[in-house]
Amino acid sequence: MVLTTTGNKGGDEEMGVLGLESVVAEARTTFESGKTRGFDWRQSQLKSLLRLLKEREDDMFKVLKDDLGKHRVEAFRDEVGALVKSTENALLYLKNWMSPERVSLPLVAFPTVAEIVPEPLGVVLVFSSWNFPLGLSLEPLIGAIAAGNAAVLKPSELAPATSEFLSDTIPKYLDYEAIKVIQGGPQVAEQLLDLKWDKIFFTGSPKVGRIVMTAAAKHLTPVTLELGGKCPAIFDSLKSSRDKMVATERIVGGKWGACYGQACIGIDYLLVEEKYAPILLELLKGVLQKFFPNFELMARIVNKHHFQRLCNLLKNESVAASIVHGGSMNPDKLFIEPTILLNPPLDAEIMTEEIFGPFLPIITLKKIEDSVKFLRARPTPLVIYGFTHDEKLKRRIVEETSSGCVVFNDALIQYMCETIPFGGVGQSGFGQYHGKFSFDNFSNRKPVVRRSFLIELSFRYPPWNEKKLQLIRHIYCYDYFGFVLCLLGLKRCNYRS
Amino acid sequence: MTGEVFDGKKAEVMVKDLRASFKAGKTKPYEWRVSQLEGIVRMIMERETEIMEALQSDLAKPNMEAYLHEISLSKAACLFALKQLKGWIKPEKVVRASFTTFPSSAKIVPEPLGVVLIISAWNYPFSLLIDPAIGAIAAGNAVVVKPSEIAPATSAFFAEHLPEYVDNSCIKVVEGSIAETTALLEQKWDKIFYTGNGRVGRIVMAAAAKHLTPVALELGGKSPVIVDSNVNLKVAVKRMAVGKWGCNNGQACIAPDYIITTKSFAPKLVDALKSTLEEFYGEDPLESADLSRIVSFSHFKRLTELLDEENIPEKIVYGGERDEKHLKIAPTVLLDVPHDSLIMKDEIFGPLLPIITVEKLEDSFELINSRPKPLAAYLFSKNKKLEEDFVQKVSAGGILINDAALHVTNPHLPFGGVGDSGTGAYHGKFSFDTFSHKKAVLSRGYATEMRIRARYPPYTYHKQILLRRVIDGSFIALFLGLFGLHRD
């Protein structure tokens, strides 16, 4: 495992614990100098990031192709382009996000002024995942920078070309005294987790999420965990054949179109009424043929370990028997054909664990409304997709199920919408980001109350007596009239609230 | 109470039952939430005397403080939630969904997290339990509350009376100490809300990590007070004093912990403090009915050890008297204690007020920032520049200028810590939010599916250009692109 640090161009030096600590210490010194707090610094960093995204586009396409076999259009749509959009959004709203928010106060507090002032947390640690190695590294970084923090990024070692690219390129564009990239595997991650951070932002699996949170607990470090889950798509009967086609295309895009099924918000499995299953299956096959005439266009399975994991899912006999399309594999190219299964057993691993691959189980139900009950019995996913026009069903899905997010009649697009929060709940994680939610995620929203010496209420102070108590009772009920009467002695002050 | 031990098994069964109640949808309806909150208001009104007696028993809390800080604040929080609840529950429409996903509509729907655990502290044993519970109930959760065993009378009050006013199938009280808390922490919760100290806060978060449970930790810290010489000293000192000794005799997470002032101003400040304290508590403060006692012998011992450390007794400029039998310590002011003394190490949480002096006030920021982030930071000054610097440079859960402790009473301000003073915030709508998941709901139609279908493979150069346009949000470029006309 090559452990390199910012500024070492492709250096093979072993960093060791001390080296790592000093890198982080530098980020802290920089933060404490106040450098990262000003609007100008934050704006200049975001502008530089934008330049990086635009100038180094070809390099980014190359590393994503190397790491995952992603086609450049997919890489642009899901990572590079999305990041440009996000950075531009942050630049547009930065001043607005940074400005304090006035808060209303009751009359009795006059002439007090109160506001909520956002401030950076300090030095934050970002762990990203391998499937969108650029996007999941830089999207949180945008929020961290916009909020005025220093940051250390540890990209996933399972996407080594991207990790190397980030380590190499970020110091060339961003302020390397404040923004660090540390490469490495689980050992480096452990060493980083031993240190004290002001926030840890983790994208990955629940298993590692537990490790991160347990380590964070030692220092009372707040965390955001962006995990995954089995994201279902409910496919209701749609009357028009055009709608059916569009929906199917969106489902195929939502399953195989983003990192070939290896996406936390990718469609994991489908729920459909049993009488529509055959139609759906034919539609799916047709669209697959149209979209993926050859597998060169698809991202590949990231590595042998995951390839093996996916193969193992099909080893179960009943699962294998339920395959209705695809199933062939090429271990040398780490390629698996888009595979559809019809009603694999619900207790098989393919239906209990997040698939994160190109298998699409279709589960049939007697009535589509049963999907609500089906989902309620299962852990909360990151997103629930509903392909339906039925307003009643939509309402039931929103009100009776729980998920990070709900999307109707499309898939994956919630990622591109910077005005809605992106994040999980329950087993799919906690904490949200994107747009202003990223800024808030990396901020401390500090209430500031400014009082004056002008008006002084003497009944606030001991020694206590009954009259003071009654005056305060009136104030607390905002009963100003009663308060004045009591104060002037015109009211008997011995009743209860 | 029944003599049976509340162990892991019992805890498991309790959580299972609550989860079933939650899944059955009992806690979701607006009417249910309103009835629970109304029940709590009734409890506070009908049993005000008993509550005050319990607080008197647990802390010798003066009735005035019990009323001010616990009873009325809790009642006000309940009434506020009742008034605002409809608005809080309503989904929030997102005005500008996004050009890229156009046409789409989006809203944010708050939903309850599920079954939540609230562990409260002993110093405001009534309100620190009720306040978060209000948020949890308003947000539609099932709740288990665990009052602090160090305030046994209040704990017993809850165990006996809360069930009379709320729905017991969804809201439960568990009394006990370490064993019972451990049993509770082993279970899977949808959120844990803990008020207390950092040591136990770490234990709570580590337990929560096993189940990936989000936490809110309301901890404490050393809340500093910077005092400038240009203030109305009499008023300033009164506010500081009531914020310190008028809040459970200093046993409050937001009580002023220590003062920083200039060497030249310190004598005036000390004099003002002395005369104010005498005005508040008389010549013999140990006899005053307006001072809470120290909660327990172990805390009494901890505090007297701070006073008895080598070189400290000579720093006492006022007070220092103690009554071990009644667990009382008089308001005590110390001047120029060493920065590395015990009293300056951890949160004092008692009636001792050290004053640290500096050459100029600007030096105090570094002093404050070199320590863990506190729950509150106070500045008494008329110097606007100093005030602005203070707000920008000092990180704390909350900042209050020219007063002390008052900011926690405003339901429009988030109350919570940062860094070592905690994570998460509550009060008012922030309570509701802390126990909710804000679920984004994005809706699209099929009508305007673009013919070119640039989103989908097989990917072509033309599609790539189009995608760039869409992502850039440029209408004109998109329009041109659709017709195959390129600008670049």
C-alpha cells in the first residue's frame, strides 16, 4: 500500500503515524490562524476547485475509466458535471449561507438582538467511497470549504487511480496548508480515526460506519454517515405505453446506468404486481438491448473481491433458478451481464444484503399496495422509488414507509437536486448534505444574543419574594397588562399560573 | 420500585413493545401528539407543588428557581409546541427544485425517527427530561425517559405521575442508575438524547455506534465570562451573579464558570461582586433560603477539594464557607488562581467563581480558544469592536453579550454545544427537528421526457454536449443543443 501525502508527486515514501499526525497538525494550525474563515478564502478555494474540474476533465475521465471502466459521458453526468454544478451553486450562494440569520424575540426582551451565526467546526475528516470516487470526495469537500473549515480527505484505496489523482492535483489548485489529501488503506484510516477531529464525514458501508462512529465517540466528534441499503423501486401499472417505456428506461438507467449497479442510490430490486411482471420483464429486456448493445459502455465490477461476492450471491440454487435474463460472467474482464431474477427467495442473501451490482430481482406481489407492508418490514433504505400515477399510493408510500428520500417516476436524479437534503435514516445512515445542507453539515450554528444595559428588570434577582414570583409569572405568559398591574400594585399577586 | 431488576431482557421487551406501538402508527397522528403534550401541561399545572417539593428535596432548590427554570420553562415549551405543531408537521415545499431535474416538484416531509431514548441530568431534573420529551413527542416518536438517579425525588415523581397523564403504551419511564442505563444503552434506538457530562457522553455515543444510532449530546464545559471595564458594573455584576449562583448555585451547564478581566479592573469587579452577593444572599449565605445546596456528598467533596488545593485558599477573596452536614457551600470568589490549578481544569459546576486577569482583554480570546469549546461564552462590554471580535473568534454552543444564562429561554434559538460541549441542538422547533428525519420527496412526470434522451446509453458525443448544457443550467444553450446547433 503506497502511503503518500500532499505535495509528493507520485512519491513512494512511507508516511508512518508521525508523518500523518504532522500533516493533520498543519491543517489545524492553519485553521487556528483564522485563514479559512474569511469569505475571500472560501470563495477563492471554490473558484480554484471549479478551475480544477474544468481544466483537468480529461484526467478525471481517464482515472474513472481506469478505476471503474466508466464511460466519459457517465463520468461527466454523475461526477465531473455534477461537481461543477455543485461548486457553482456554492459560489452563488456562499455569501447568503454565511450571513447570520435574525431571530425574533418577545417584547419583554427589548432591546435585545438575537441571531444565529454560522461558524466552521474546525478540521474535518472526509472518507469517500470507491464507486463515485471523485464525486463522493469532492462534494463533501465543497461543503467543508464553504463552511470555512480545514479538511483532510482520505479517498478510497479501492479506486487507486482517482486517489492518486486527488493527491496529486488538489495541492496544485487548493490551499495545501488547509486542504490535505492522505492516501492509504484501512491502516491509514485507523490511524486517522485515532486523532481528534471536529467532524467526520463518512460514505461507505454500515460495517465500517460503526467503526468510524465508535472511534469518533472517544473524542465526542460528531459524524455524518452516508450508508446504503436496498433501495426498492415500486412499479405500478401505468396506462400509457409511452409512460411504461419511459419508466422502464428510467429504471434501467437507475439500475445499470450509474456505476453499473454499484451505487448507494441505485435501484436494488423491483416490486411489481404479479400480473404485470411478464410485461415489465419484456420491456426491461428491450431497453437493455437498446442501451447496452455492447458491454464496453458499462462500468465494470470494481475488483475481484466484489466480483466474487456477487458471484456468490448466485450460488444459492433457488436464486440461480430464478434467473430469467443474463447471468453470464467474465472474471478476467470483471464483467457480469445485466441479470434479472424473478422472485428469488426472500431470505437469500441477494434479498437481505445490499446487492451493489448488476443483479435486479423482481419481487411480485398480489396487489401493488402490498409493497408498503413489504417495505415496512425491512430496514430503511436510502431512497424508495415509486413509478406510479396513483396519488393514493404515493401518499401511502410517503406517510407509511421510511427512507432517506422518496422519488416518484424517476431514479437517481435526487442526487442532482441541490435544494433537497441528501442522506439516510436508520440503517442507511444519518446526516444530510448537498447544497446548503452541506454548508450546514460542516457548520456550528451559533446563537448570539446581544443585550443592553438600558432596561433592567429588578425582579430577576434574589432575594426572592412572592411579588417577584408573580411578576415573572406574568412575563412568562406574555401577560404584559397583568404584569404592569402587578408591578403598580393594582393587582393582587397571589394566584397560581 | 417493584424490587425487580430492570435488566437487558426487560429493556429488550420494552423496546420491542414500543416499536410495535410505533409501527402500528399510534404516535403519528396530530391528535395523539396534542393529547400527550396537553397531558404534560396538565401534569405541570396540577402537580406544581409536588414538583417544587421534589426539587426542594433533591437540590434544596429555592421555589423561585424551581418555578423560573423548571416549571415555567417546561410549561412554556409545551404550550409553544402545541401552538406551532401544525406548522412543524406540514411538509415544506421546496421552491426551486432544480433546472436540471425540471420539471419536478419537491418537498421536505418531516417524519418521526421511531423509538427514542432520553437520558437526563440531575441539576434541572424536571425540565431536562420534559424539554427533550416534548420534542420527541411533537415529532411523533415513542419515547423512553430515564431520569437521573442523583435527583431521586424528581425521578420518583416521574415514575409515579407521568404515566397518569400520557399514553403508557408509547411513553415509558425507567428509573435506575448504571445497571439500568447500561441495559437501555444495549438496545437499538432510533435516537439517543443525552444530557450530562463528557465521560458518560462518550459511553453513550460508543453504545449508539453499535446500532448506527444518531445521538444528541448536551454536555457542558467551562463557560467563560469576559468583563470589560466600560460596562455598567452594578447591572453587569447582578446579571453575572444571578446567572451563576441563581442557577442552582452554579450547578448549571451554562452557568458562568470563570471570569477573565484586566488586572487593573479586577479590584473594582471583586468589590462589586462582594456587595451584590451580600445583597442577594445576606451576610450569612449558608443560611439563605435562596441558594440551592450541593446535590450530593461526592460533588461536595469534589468542590471542596478544588478550594483546598495547595496555594488556592489564599486566592479566595470572598466566601469559602461550607456546611458539610447540609451540603452547602457559600458563593465563593477567587482571584488570580494559577491557570493549571484544578479549579481551572474541569467544569466547576458549583458556587466557585475564579477570576483570571490579563493585561488586555484581547488576550483572553486565546486563553478561551486554547481550551475545549464551552456550551456558552459571555462578554460584558460596550466596545462594539471587541464584541464583534468575540462573536467571530470564540467558538461556543451559544454567545450572550451583556448578560448571562438568559439565552436558553428563547425557543427561537437552538440550544446545544459544539466540540466537547456536545452535538445537536434543541428548544422550540429545534427540538422537533432533532427528533425528526427530514425526508425529501421528489416528483416527476413522464410528459417532458426529452427526445434526445441524453441521460441514457449508448453515449454519443452529441448527448455529452447536451448533458453539459442541462447540467450547466443554461436554457439557451440547451435550446440550441436540442436542435443540434452548437455554440462551442
